[in-house]
Amino acid sequence: MTETIIDLGQGFWSIRGDLRLGGVVNVGTQASLIRRSNGRFVMLDSYRPSGAVHRDLMALTENGRAVEAVLNLHPFHTLHCKAMAQELPNATFYGSARHRAKASDLNWADDPVESPAVAALFPELQFSLPAGIDYISGNEKVHAGSLLAYHPASRSLHVDDTLNVLPIPRWLRSLLGLPRLSFHPTVKSALKPQAGAAASFCDWADDLADRWADTRNLCAAHSALIRLDDGEFAASLHAITARQRRKFRKAGLIGAA
């Protein structure tokens, strides 16, 4: 995996980044750049690229001066926040309570990134916070919760961790009957400690499949950017949600159908 910036059209660029565990295994990370209707830009997640990708990013954004906001969507993606703030000193930074705690010296906006007030500031985007699971888990290893952002103009979905792309060849997926997507493996551990949480999560996913059915580009943090065929996003998300309902039902977290 190497750093790259991909133009998905209609004012959306996906930045595919490097993230090495222990300095060795590159599991990848991401950010996205969106051109707003006013000609300025907003970034989804903090990531400071290097080399040619950094030069391309600066060329697009007037050396960063045209970036007016950075929306940090995943509460556990905090490594690049300080570097991004140094790179874009004129941008307004939005984040979760965990972002503020981990980088308390940054000048964070008052409203949390997941609030309706922030969503209203960026009409070029649609946002969705998963129901039934914790956005910020008390367990540092549970990363299933994130704020999803959809860009209707380019039909591109930016998602960190909540949805993953299975790294399985098409022929093998077809043979095994597997969809291209999966939920984060910690989704069960992320469930809120309240009755109906598992059903709420599945209902949210089914609703999202229908609401953002036009998705053609799925930008997932640690797996891949994939191009989707007509109807594929909805079909894949409905399929993995049905499978997750069965798992929850078997675990006694959802009542018998």
C-alpha cells in the first residue's frame, strides 16, 4: 500500500494513506478532500501525506489556505490531528470528545463533529451515526463506532472502520457467496448496554442501505477504495445486515423472528 490521491469526480478526492503498526505492517488509513459549492474545501479526517501526494494536496488547496474545515469522524483516529493543525492553521477543526481529550492543545470548535449543528454547516455532505453501538467505546480496542459521511454529488461514501471491504478475490467471493462488505469485527462488543441495541444497529444499517443506495465509491479506512456497480451497495449492506441479525439472534441479543 502506498500513498495516493484519487480524483473521484464532482469535487471529491480520496487520499489513501500509510499507517504502520509497530512501524512494520502497513494497515493503511485515509482522508478525503471535498470541494464545497463556495469553491473552498473541507477535509474528512486528519492525515498529512508526504511527497507527491502532499504536493498535489497543496496545489489543489492553495497551499492549504483554501481548506476551511477538517472533520475528524472517527474518535480513535487521532494520530495525525496535531500535524494536520500545523499544516492547516486557518482551518476550523471539528472532532469528538476523544479527539479533544487526546489533542487538548488544539483549538477545537465548540460543537462536536457528530452534532446536528456541524452537519448543518456542510450541506454538500450527509452524515450518519450508527444506532445501537457506542460512538466512543470505553474499551480502547473497540473501534466499530464512527461517523459516516456521504457525498451525493460524487456518490462517494467515506467510512472509517464501521464498514470494511473484504480483501477476497471476486471469484472466491462468488464461490463462497460472500458480499464485498463486512461490519467491523468489534461491532458486538460496541453494542450499548440496553435492550434492543442489536436490533437498532441492524435497523440503522438496513435504512442506510436504502437511503444511500446510489453509492458508487466506498472509501474504507484500513481496507480499500472500491467502485460499486448499480445496486451493489444496497444489496451488499442488506446481505451483511441479515447475517449480523442471525448472529445477534443466535447470541440472544435479538428475539426470535
